[in-house]
Amino acid sequence: MDIAVFNNHYDVSVNSARGFHRCNQDSYAWVSMSGSSIITNGTVQPGYEGMDCFFAIVCDGMGGMPDGEFASQSIVNGAVEWFKLVEKTEIITLCAELKAKVVPQLEKRMLDRYPESGTTFSALIALNDVWMSINLGDSRCYAFYDNGRMFRTLDHTPVEQRRSDGLISEDEMRFQGDNNLVNCYIGGQCCGEIRIHDISGFRTALICSDGVHDNLSAEQLRVSVENGDARALVEQCITCGAEDDVTAIVIRKCGRQVMN
């Protein structure tokens, strides 16, 4: 779906598929607020007045814990509700509030209802022409740039630590026997470990659950997101033998708006 953020056009594509779980424990949402309308997961609601902004989120209920699908959905719903209502002035302020206040509050609410559950968290916030990623756990954000540079968020996992220590390569990460172990997640009471990065200027951005990057290398992802088709990306993961749930939100820059 075509959206506008600060005089730029972007195409947003979303897809999710269940793996070998009894149900899909991934949850996601996206919200575009610009012009005179709010678009939530493709549904347009008129009546918006304010700065151009965008929010997208993917949460993956922790495998091996009960109620993962409800935990992830509760965080997604709460984050979207916050984003629609919060005053939007500075993106740094928004990200700081999300990390220090909003996510801990949502975590407490989630644990009150699902005390033995947890979920990862990966999101994008855009305000005017600045885009920021926020993540906790092993759901990721990728950003691909015209000059060939690639950015990805770092996982909160033992495997990521071994890569950081130089013990394994980037490509070897997804073949580790413990690549599904997560150190920090919502429900683990470690929201202070949330990481925030400026990814402005990308050509294509991807938010995804680990069902994507467990099955495709970074180079495969780069090629797959070029056409901006999240469904094709998810189907490629399934073809590669994905056992986990697979969710992807692809945001591809299409060009600048023509200003009158």
C-alpha cells in the first residue's frame, strides 16, 4: 500500500505465515498518519491533523512459553494505541518514552494477564524525514541503502554475542544449535536493554521475526526485498523449510511527492 511520509512515497507490504506451532505466535501492525487521514493495517480513517509519522511493529511470542500469541498481540495493540495518541514533536523523545515508560508499562500489563509468557519486540518510528529502529530480542530491523550498505539490529542472544566476539561469522549464526535462545525479551524484565538506532535514508527497510533471518542470509534478504513484496519473501522462507512462524513488513521508498 502506498503511503506518504514527509514528501516521500513508500510502499508498505506485510505478510505472515504459521510455522509448526499450533498457531501463529507472531503479531504485527503498522500505522501511517499523514495528510488528513490515519491508515492502520491498510484501513483508512479520516480526520487527522498533525505531523507526518509512521509506526510499524513485529512481536514474536516466545517459543516454549504459554500464551505467546496473546502476549505478542497485547504488546502490539498497546504500542499502536500509544502511538496514535501520543503528542508527536521530536522523534528522540518518542523513542525514549517508548523505551523507558511505554514498553515497561505494557510488559507489566502483559505479565498481569499472562504471567509465564513473553515476546520479542521490533519496531520502526518515522517522524517527518527521520526513521528510528527499536528492538529487544531476536526480531530484527534491516535497512538497505542505495550505496550498497546494509544495517541490521543486533539480537539479544548468545549467538549474537559469539558473532560479536569473532567466534562465528554472520552467515554461521543461523546454523547454530542454540540460535533460538533469547537473553532479553518483554516479559524478562530487561526493557532497559532495548536498542535504538537511526536508519534514515534507506531505500528499503524490513521488520521481521526470526523465522525470516533463520532461513535467509543477509544477501538473500537484500535481493528478496528489492521488489517490496513481503508475501514473496515469506513464501521464500517457507520454501527454504521454515519451521518457525514467519512475519515480514517491508517498507520500500518509491520517490518524492510532487509539491504544489
